[in-house]
Amino acid sequence: MPDTTMPRPEMTAQFDAVIIGAGFSGLYQLHRLRLLGMSAKIIEAGSDVGGTWYWNRYPGARCDVESMQYSYAFSEELQQEWQWPELFSAQPDILKYANHVAGKLDLRRDILFDTRVTETRFDETTNRWSIRTDAGDRFEAGFLIMATGCLSTARVPDFKGRDSFKGKTYHTGAWPHEGVDFTGQRVGVIGTGSSAIQAIPMIAAQAADLTVFQRTPNFSIPSRNGPMTESYARQWKDEYAALRAEARDTRNGIIAYPNDFSALSVSPEERRRIYEERWASGGTTFMAAFNDLIFNQEANDTAAEFVRGKIREIVKDPATAELLAPKDHPIGTKRICVDTRYFETYNRPNVRLVDVRLAPIDEITPSGLRTANAEYEFDAIVFATGFDAMTGALTAIDIHATDGSTLKQKWEDGPRTYLGLMCAHFPNMFMVTGPGSPSVLSNMHVSIEQDVNWISDCLAWLRDRGVARIEATQESEDNWVLHGIEVANKTLYPKAASWYMGANIEGKPRVFMPYIGGVNTYREKCAAIATNGYAGFRLTSASATPSVAARAAE
Ligand code: N01
């Protein structure tokens, strides 16, 4: 009998792969690794699965991609059996879906919850990663797969007096699980991005008084959400294989029925008719009205002016309407928002809009906040101030490279990757929807499956050929970064001070982070690289690995 009163020696659990994150990326990645017969563990900071949809529980949280498209395509059984209640699903329904998948595939037994990875190091003698967590666990794995999400590091700006407020504060990206009742309260919301635009109508309906602090107005299109009809779901389910393939072959991974002609090639009357049609059908597919809205400023101006006109029609007070009408960036170059009665909310007597562009927030005070112009008192403040997008979750971990640097140091001037999947000097570390991949510019489910499938096929290929180590070469990484910049510069996107550009974080380098060449083009490039024996990657066979070679010689 072992003496259980003695402290156990420190144990290092061994796996073929460790995955960080149990959102939709991590869950599917675990499933694929199991199918390959690999041992794998997910380490997840939350107490359950769902990633973004686990944390973002603010009132009104909802996906702006139709649920028939924002869902896994890898299992015919799953896509046939699952019933979505609405066209655009609300957060609780998407989380239910993530839970259903985790249960159906029995994934939880390989997930360690409530644990954050703090540090990872690659051992060049064994070609294995060592992984440490905030709970003191140690793991070793041949491969490290970052399924950390693009918008998972909630961020509150460093306002003076930030912690002095005596009332309640909330961040949309880390909302209390039990919900919040704002009935009778004076509430301040800071920010007017996608999260705020969804939350504001809901909070306004509850609160006694709501003040919205807006720095940059955003373009938003009505979602036209509604219940899922059986016939609509049936149409999709009957044609799923073909429709999923069609989505994968588009720029954004969404079937948007794009018009393949310029906004400037039609008469003003025809253009208006097309915009009216898109406005009436709703959602992000508004941007597919013409094929040059993200490339040509003059074309973009026609769409932007149409939406500004709609805002002026909806909002009764002309001064408020003017403040809400975006003029500082081309439409679509900050993530376009999708709403349910957002602009209408400003017609309510209990809602007021404060411009903090001209008079910024100076300070959070014990009773509310102070701008350069006035002081406000609140019972609760909601920070809808976004995320350290795309890089934040990765650079928060001390990931040590083989050249002695860390990922954070490597990315000081902006993220650098090959295909958004790997980085030079970080062998055997993959990223799902990393910077340099289409990720946030696409239907995330399509991009997640693309990346997870590519990574899984790559791992099988390496194993079949006895390759122990794969690493992006410096040259391939440099070329991919240049290509990404070149493609982005052909669009209007770099004109906006957006989180795509890192512009929402003071001191963050201004680099366009996602790949805008299109999901379809990206897929072709990734496939060609794999077909060419993983061109641009340096491969090292197991027999050339020092420790393996030493063992073989014994
Ligand atoms: O965050 P954001 P989000 N003083 O960064 C303002 C996805 N998403 O959580 O624009 C005053 O967009 C900031 O102002 P400015 C989607 O991809 C999807 O809303 O930087 N204001 C901005 O208004 C989305 O794009 C869905 O000038 C300050 C706001 O805070 C992404 O998540 C739903 C400030 C932050 O907006 C992020 O959206 C929700 C300051 N110091 C989210 N600092 C759907 O699927 C920041 N702000 C529908």
C-alpha cells in the first residue's frame, strides 16, 4: 500500500496534444484529435464550455450570423437533429448548443475547467511543450493548440478612478451568470459597439434612466430576427451539404446572395431600390448589395449615406440623430453592427446620448463619472468597451519561443504568423483562427472548421511520416505578413480606427490583423501548401530529434 500521507511528487501529465480553450474551436479540435487516436486535454478558464458564448451573457446578446449558418457542419447527424428557435440565435440558445455538442461527443471528460494556462515552453531535445497553469498543474504535450478565441480578453479602459465607483460595474464580455436586474436604476453605458448596440435597447426597457456615452457612432442594420419556421429550417436541412459548401466558397463564409456589380454602375434610383431591399431583409448581408463597397470610397459613400438617412428617419430628435450618424469611417470598415430597435431606443424619454468624442470621460467617480463637460450619477455602469482583440488572449500567456523571446515580444509591432496558423520559432504550436487568418471577418464556424481540419490533417500527415517537429520558416512568415498588408491596403478597412487595427487599445500597434483575402482564397492557399508537403514549414523527423536519436543509439 502506498503511503498516502506523504506528499506526492509533482506529476506532469503527458498528452499528444494540449488545447487551450473550450469554445467552438477547442471542442471541435478535441473531437478531431480523438478521431486520430491522439490523447488530448483541453484547459479552459471558464467553468464550462462555450467560450465567447459562455462569457458574453449581457442582455440582448445574440449572433449576427443566421443560426442555420452559424453552427457546426462536420456532423450530418448534429446539423439534422438540432432545432434553432430563432433565425438569429440568442446567447442562451447558442450556449445550449455548445453544451449539447459537448454532451453528445462526451467531451467534458477531457476538459480541465476553471484553470488558466500561464506559461508554455518548448523543449528542443524532446520536441514537446511544457505547460503550466495558475493552479500549479504541469502538462507536457507534443503539440500545443491555441483555441483561445479572437474576442476573449475583455477590456476596461484605464480610466482615472476606475475602481472608485460605489455602485455596481459590469463588462458585457464578463456578465454575471445570474443576470442583472436594472429595474428602477440610473444606468450609464460606455461604448457603442456591437455589444452595446444589442444591450442598450434591453437595458433601456428596464432602467429608470439610461445614459449612453458614445465616442464613435456605428453603422447598424436591423436584424429582422424572428422565429425559425419549420419550413425554413427544412429548406436548409434538405440542402445542407450543398449550402455549407457554397458558404465555404464565399469571401466571408456566409451565403449573402451578393450582387456582382458596382454601386456606381446603376442609376441612383436603382441603387436606392437595392439598398431598401437589403435594409428590409436585414443583417450583415447589407454589405453584399454591391461588389465594391469595401474597395471604392465613392461606392461606399452611397451605402453610408443611405444608412445615415435611415438613422435620421428613425431618430426623432435631429441633434441626437446627427450624433448617431457615423461620418468618420467608411461603412463596414469597423465591424458592422446588427440590432433590434437600437436607433428607436433614442426616442424613449428615459434615454439620453452623450458625445464623449469632444468631451472625453475624465474620471470615474464614487457616484458615477465626470466628462470634460459634466458630472453624472449612476447606480450601475456598464462597460461595453470591447476586447484586446485577436492577440490579447495569446499574449497574456508567457509563451516562450526557441530563440529565447516570448510571443508577446515577437508581436510588439503587431502579430506575425504564417497563415494565422503558426509562427516562426514556435514549433508544434498551432492557432485556430489566429491573426493573419480570415477569422473575425468571416462566419467563425466556417473558419474554425477550416483551421481545425487543416491542423488535424497536418498532424495525421506528420505522424504518418515520422515527423516530430513542424515550424513556419521566417521567410514564409515574412511573406505572409506582407501579403496580408498588401491585400488589406487594397480595401478601405485600414481607414478606420477599429479593433481590427488594434486602434481600440492605447499603445497597441496599428496593424490590420485578420486576413482579408477571403475565406475561399485562404482555403485554397492552405490546401495548396498542404498538398505541396507543407511548403513554407520546416519539418524535422523524429530520428533527428536529439533525445529520440540518443534513445535509438542506446
Ligand atoms: O466592442 P467594440 P464590442 N471612452 O470594441 C468604446 C463581436 N460581437 O464588445 O469605437 C469611450 O466594438 C468604443 O469606442 P471607439 C463583433 O465582432 C459580435 O461592442 O473605440 N468609449 C466602442 O464604441 C464586435 O465588433 C456580436 O471610439 C470607449 C466600444 O467602447 C466585437 O465583438 C455581438 C472607450 C467598444 O466596442 C466587439 O464588440 C457583440 C473610452 N475610453 C460583439 N474605450 C454579434 O454577433 C472604448 N470605447 C452580434
